Amino acid sequence: MHAAEPTLAALPNPALRYFLATRPPFLGVTLFACLIGLATAFATGVNIRPATAVVTVIFALLAHAGINVLNDYYDALNGTDANNTERIFPFTGGSRFIQNGVLSLRETAGFGIALIAVVIVAGLWLVTVSAPGLLWIGVAGLMIGWAYSAPPLKLNSRGMGETSVWAGFALIAVGADYVQRSSFSALPLIAVSAYALLVTNILYINQFPDRKADEAAGKHHWVVRLGPARARWGYLGIALVAYVWLIGTVMAGFLPWPALIALLPAIMSFRAGKDLLRYADSPARLTTAIRLTIGAASLHGVLLSASLVGAHFFG
């Protein structure tokens, strides 16, 4: 057991146990997706309603939290987390709450379902204050999050984890924009696509330390299918597509020129890619690359959102 992993003795407060089981440090990627969606609405002249914006962000975070908890539950059922000896805590190998006896399988499942139930109620309220189309965005997002690891679909086990993550985070921005606009727009999807790819790379690089345990559990994602020597190039490919997409959307006039500032995290992405090329077969040495990958996605989301808001103010 890693020294920093959770234990029941270290977490005597039940409320704190349940809070930390959601893996709060990793919920920021959902916050930034929401900010992109709110920024695209604002940039096109939509009057942002603070109350609905705050509710959107809170319950998007709760949805991500619930999906994290359920993912831990299903990975405990298939044995991948229990058999993961090459994990890099806290980034890979799950939260370890079940494996270390902090929460039982039943408690974890019940907590995940409760979080999703709250999100459904909040989502229905948001539908009443925006427009009916939000219902389909919400249903699609929750279905993708559930089907990512839950049987019978188990999308990640079938090589569709990357597309699921991209679609899930794209829908967050589309939904945040829709709540304010009360109609569909192509802009949030165009704006968030590069960000969603960078978030996808978080999943992608995390699968290298988890590869052996995932393969033993029947999770045949692309890192398992290709093997580390070939799969390592996929990370650079995803990053390259993300940054080229951003450049293309600016040149095509969909996004303002200040959005090019969101290219700065490319330095972090390609530094992480360089490390992955070198250490794909040595997962214990990927900690820095994983941190850089999370940082690149987060910084891109912040810079893109800020550039859209700034362009609206300064023309």
C-alpha cells in the first residue's frame, strides 16, 4: 500500500470519507469544461444568469463525482484495481477506498447511485428554466459516464474509452452553454473539442501504469491492444490533433484570435509525450508526465475560457 493511500484509521469522519471517495482533486477538469460552455454563451452576447450558472457547475461536478465512485465500484467487481501493483497513486489504480477497507462495495455503490439521483433531480429543474433539449444532453452525458465501466456495455473495455471521455466532456460544455442560451449552438462543441482531447489524454496516459491489471481483468483498451511500444505514439497524436484543431478553428473564424493563447499548454503536453516515449515500459517513471498532462488540459481550459470572455469585452 502506498503511504498516501486512504485507510479507515486515517479517515474516522464518515462525511470526509465519502467526500474524498469522489476524488475531488480530479473534478477540476469538469469545472473547466463548464467554464468553456459558459464562456461561449457569454462571447455570443447571451446574458449569463448567475444562479443557473452556479447550479450547472455544482451539479456537473456532482455528476463527475458520482461517475468516479461508480467507476471504482465496477473496477472492484472486475478485479482490476485489486490486482494493480504498478499503480501511481493518486492518479491511477482507482481511489483505493474499497481495496483498503475504507468503504464497502455496497456503500460505494449506494453512494454513487445517490449522487447520480441528485444530479437527475437538479437536471430536471434546469430543464424547466432553460429548454427541453437539455434533457437529451443530460441523458447522453450520464449514459456515457455509466456505460464507460458498467456492464454490459463496458465501453473502456471495448476500446471506446477515449471516445467516451471526449464525448462526455464535450457534452458538459454544450450543456453549460445550452442552459444559458436555451437552444443548441455549434460554438461550444467547436470550442471544447481541443480541451476534450486533452482530457482524453489524461485517461490515455493513465492506462500505461494500469495496463497489466486492466488486461488481466479483460479491459482491452487501446494501450492494452497496441502494447506500450506502439500505444505511446497515440498520446502525441491526440495532443497534436487538439492543438491543430484550435489553430484551425481560429483561422476559420469560429474562435477569436486571442484564443491562440490556449496553445501555451502544448509545451507541457509535448514534454509529457517525450517522457512517455521514453518510459512507456517503465510506468513508475510516468508521474511527472501524468502531472503535466493534467496541467496542460486544465491550463488550456482556463486560457480558452478567459480568451473568449476577454474577446467579448475588448472586441
